[in-house]
Amino acid sequence: MKKYKCLMCGYIYDPAIGDPESDIEAGTAFEDLPDDWVCPDCGVGKDEFEPIED
């Protein structure tokens, strides 16, 4: 699963970790995040993220 980086603040969503603050379990792919999920650091939506290479 790919990691995704927030274009606004640089937060990296790592599916191996998930987003515990938003009750997103480890192993959740970015594509499987709810449509209303937002960056936990700056609050922008999923459309402001891009995939990154490891």
C-alpha cells in the first residue's frame, strides 16, 4: 500500500499506521478512507494528497 503526502502541510498518511486519532485502523489503504476524512494536521480533504514513493 502506498503512502500519501498532504500537499498543504506535508503530513504523510501511512497505511501501516492508519490514523488512530480518527479511529482509522492500521492496514487501511488511503483509497479506503472515508470520503469525509481530513488531514489530522491541517484539516484539508483527501483531494489535497498525492501518492509518494518509499
